[in-house]
Amino acid sequence: MSTSTIEAVTRFPTEQHVREVCKLGQGEKSCRYLAMGGRGGWTCLRAKQKEYLDGRVANGQLQAKGDNCEGVLGELLKNKASLVGKRVRYQEQMPTLEVAGVLRDLRVEGDMLHIIADWEGETMGQGCTINIDYLNLDITPASITMSISGLGSFAGITTIFLDQIRSR
């Protein structure tokens, strides 16, 4: 992943995105997932708080009702070409399983994120899927970790290593 892609994802949303897409200060059009970040600036809660915030909108408890973009996942998908060929690892505890391989594709179909890889060793098909409504994303300069919120390794954790390139 290029430095510019890492910056785009870790700095998401930008001030311009907040104004033009999140529609800050525009009442019901404003994005329900937009919040002030811990270090100032803005953060997108779509991946971490989607179910909770969607419930509050359904119950009439939020003024901001907008669902205006795909959040950080959308940024990753826009830049997925820089992820293809990276080392990927899938781990789960129930049952204990760990496989590694090379990332071939990331795509969303309906409400499912498909992580497609050429896996080494044990066969687990072409990839794994995560419901995007429950997707937990942790992005650092070294890796992108994806799991189901609250379940962690019981339901599987997929990590894409950004500093390791391997092609077949």
C-alpha cells in the first residue's frame, strides 16, 4: 500500500469530505456516523458503531440521518489495487485455525465483504466473508486487520500485512 493510500485511510474523513459528503450541519442530510475524533478532527464510526447508530436513527433519536458513503471500507476498496499481492493471514479459535496466503481481491456483494486470497497449506476455499454491518477495522501503517465486532478470533480475524509483498 502506498504512503498516500495509508494517509487517505488513516486521515479519513478529510475536512473536504466532511463538508461535501458528510454534509456537516445540514440536519437530517448530515451523516449519522460522523463524530469528533479523539485528537481533534473527525472520525467515521460506520465500522465500529453502525448497528447502534442505525438503531438510534430508526427510533428517532438522532437528528443526523444521512448514510452518505461507505466510510473507511470504501476508501480501502478504492485503493485495493495497492493491496493485491500483499501477505494475508486468517486466524480463528473455534476451531483453532491459521492459514496464510497472498491477497487477490477485496469486494463487497450485498452486505458481505469478500476477502479473496491464494491460501497456502490448508484449503479454505478462495476466501472468507464478513458482514459489513458488523465489520471491525483496525488500520496501522503495518497492517489492516478485519474481524466481526465483538467476536474477534472466535469468528475469525483477517490481517493484510502492508509491509510484506509476495506475488505468485
